Amino acid sequence: MRTEEEAQICATFGKHLAQLRKGMGWSQEKLALESGIARSYIGDVERGLRNIALVNICRIADTLKIEPAELMKFREAASR
């Protein structure tokens, strides 16, 4: 069972990922196809239902052609 804090972290990360993806004009399906990660997994991450694995953070960053650190700036993005 996740704590409220863990759930909030996952939700905030997911929202940031969705914003970055949409900013590039990509659908979840395109990100899934390009990264080799299941669309349902990406959808669950964006909805805060999954605690994404570090390897998948790196895969998504590589696919979006950004540094993994950019994905980890989700707390900064939430405060804006």
C-alpha cells in the first residue's frame, strides 16, 4: 500500500511527463511505439498509478531526446 506522499510524488511526476510529451505534440501511443514501453504503462505512469522504474525514465528521456534530469524536474514544474 502506498502512502499519500508516495501517491502524490507519482501523480506529480506523471503530470510532468504528460506535459513534456504533449509539448512535443506526441500521443501516448507514439511515445509507446518509439520507446518500446507499453502504452498502458505510460498511461498508468501519467495518471500516477505506477512508480516508474529508473530504466524507463532513461528510455523515455532518450526517446524524447531530453536528459533524464529534465523528467526529474517534476517538483519544480508543479510549483509553477
